[in-house]
Amino acid sequence: MSRFSSDWLKSYLAKQFRPEQAPSTGAVEDESQLHSEIIEYCISKGWLYFHGSMAHKTNRTPGEPDFTILASEGRVFFIECKALKRKPSSDQMEIIAWAHKLGHSVHVVHSFEQFLSAVTR
């Protein structure tokens, strides 16, 4: 996978991309709790999801969102989970910006309520 230059990324992010701020209420302290809630929801809906283990090092692409969800009606969601007051890493910001440039959205969620808002729009 080719990478953006750091100058291009900084410029792009400054001009176009503003990640959602953490909500004042409802944000989780433990990211694994949010992962579990999302997995349970996907299973209840019959959705297919791809998710890397939080307990083990994986061979996923650095910065790849926590979830890629194939939902009903051809919808696809990219979800990055963050605990209260946590922000995406530089690798994650690069992937988010690249996806945005290609017309995709990566939803950064701090609560199950934010996740529901992202997948029910």
C-alpha cells in the first residue's frame, strides 16, 4: 500500500477533515466494552463483520479501522472505536483521510450511541 507524504497528509487534514469530538456523556472507559457491544449488535442484525483481536498482534494494515461491517441493503461501514478522550493515531488518521478522499467514511465512535447513529443514518 503506498503512503501519502506527511506534508500532503497534514495539509489535507488541516483543510478538509475534522474528526468528530468525543461526546461528553456515553463515552466508554474501556474500548473492549464497545467492541463487544458492536459485535453483539452485528450478530443480532445478521451482519457480517471483520474485526481484529484486541488481545493479540495481528497482520492487519497499520491504521486499519477496528471494524469493517457488511450490513443489509449493500451498506458497508468502517468503524474505529476509541475510549473516552482517546484520538486516532497518525496511521489511523492517514487511513481515515485516504478513505475520505476516495468517498468513504470511517466513523470514529466513542460510545455505542455514536455507533448506532453511524449505522442508522
